[in-house]
Amino acid sequence: RKEVEQDPGPFNVPEGATVAFNCTYSNSASQSFFWYRQDCRKEPKLLMSVYSSGNEDGRFTAQLNRASQYISLLIRDSKLSDSATYLCVVSGGNTDKLIFGTGTRLQVFP
Amino acid sequence: SQTIHQWPATLVQPVGSPLSLECTVEGTSNPNLYWYRQAAGRGLQLLFYSVGIGQISSEVPQNLSASRPQDRQFILSSKKLLLSDSGFYLCAWSLHQSVPGTSAENEQFFGPGTRLTVL
């Protein structure tokens, strides 16, 4: 089983749509959770951290379910500029290392 | 504010040639530093990480080595490149934690990357 698993997509959605990505992780000792965004041929950039109580940043909502070892990202009112690959990232237990999923590709069309 | 630099941005090298990629961080002290490789269409693979000067942990056996000669400088090297070394090389930094894994604020910040093609 992969340490972090994501549906690779692509998710093709029209502008204004709501889209949700899911991610599962295998290490129950993980303490930190993030979503990163990676544009084509660019470096990953931190989109948001994911907290146990769930958190929202504008059109983006992230949720964590520790019992099921499951993380989600919801994007409301999709924009063309949201087109990118979204990486689910989990800490490697009691280390400073992060484990990156292979990403979910989102394509927003007009 | 903190910034991270990598160079060169792109590199084309013949098989068997040496490699040296450099990464420097500004605006923070004693960061954790990381080297990743991302092959075409693949996920990020951690190659090396460092928690301090001269301290290097290797994650996977490979043709590459890393060094940290100064606090905010991280170098990735090879004596003889292989075709399979082609990829997108990313350097990242994070805050140093006194006890690893105890803080939720260990997000990593990436440099712009070096795209290496070995022919």
C-alpha cells in the first residue's frame, strides 16, 4: 500500500463548479497534513495546512478524518486559474520528512 | 522573508559527466534542507535531507551525493551521470524542530527547481 494515495484524475470541470479531492494515508502516527498545488513544470507551492477541526481559506476547504486516515480538499466556484495538480502531503510520523502523493490533476474549462 | 534559490534552471549533460546543483536559502537560520527528484509524470521522491551543517541522510541508494558546507547551502552532486538521473530536481527548506515530528508547522517551501536532461 502506498503511504499516500490519491486519485490521479484528471478532473475536468466547468468554471463555477465545485470539485472535491480525496486522499488516504497509511501512517497513523502522522501529525501534519497539507495540500500543495503544482503548476505544469513548476515547483509545488503550499496551498493550505489541514487541521483536525477542518479549515477554510476563501474558496478552499480542507478536512481531516484521523480515524479513517483520510484528507479532503473542496474547491468551490472553480476558476480557470485553479487548473493544476493538487498534491496531498502527510508527515512521516516522528520525523521532519513529508510524504507526497502523486497528485490529482484538475482542469477547469470555460 | 525567506527565499530559496536554485541554479541552474535547466541543464543538459552527457552520460558519464559530473553534476553539481546548488541551493541556497536566505532569511532563516539552521533550516532543514531537502533534495527531491520528480521524474516525468511521477511523484516527488526524497533523495537527501539535512538537519545541520555536515549532516546528510540519504533516503534511497543511488548515483548521487549531497553536501551541506554552510548552514544555508545544500549541494547535490554526481561523479558520473546516468540516463536515469534525468528529472526535475527540487530543493526545499523547513523550520528546524527541536524534537522532530512534534510540530504541525513543518511545511516545506520549494525552490524553483532544476530540470536536468541526461543524453
